[in-house]
Amino acid sequence: MKEQTFVFTKTNYLLMAAGVILMIFGYILMQGGGSDNPEVFNPEIFSARRITWAPMVLLSGLLVEVVAIMYRPKNG
């Protein structure tokens, strides 16, 4: 009987977990900045954290996911 092999290795799964954690962190950085009163504008919604840092963290998480899927360990 042939031994069953998996498509991904432990390294792939660890990289995938790291990518998911980065994406969750990016979404956490995006939240907030709203106003309790809809009649009052809160300029905090346009902070550098929400406009610049959060999307960069989110995209880096997606890039890590792509690398995790495409990564193939060297055999030999």
C-alpha cells in the first residue's frame, strides 16, 4: 500500500497561518475612526494608519499567502 502524501508541508501551513495573522492585523488597523454623532465629521477616519499602513499590512498578508501556496521545499 502506498503511503499517503499531502500537497502542503508543515512550512506551507505555517506560512499560511502567518499570512492570515497579518491580514487580521491589517483589518484591526483599519477599524475605528467613525463618529458617534452622524451630524459631526471626524477627520480621524483619514489617518495615516487607516489609509496607508492598514492596506500595506493587508497586502503583505496576501503576498505571504501566495508565497505559502507556491512554496515547494527542495528535495535533495
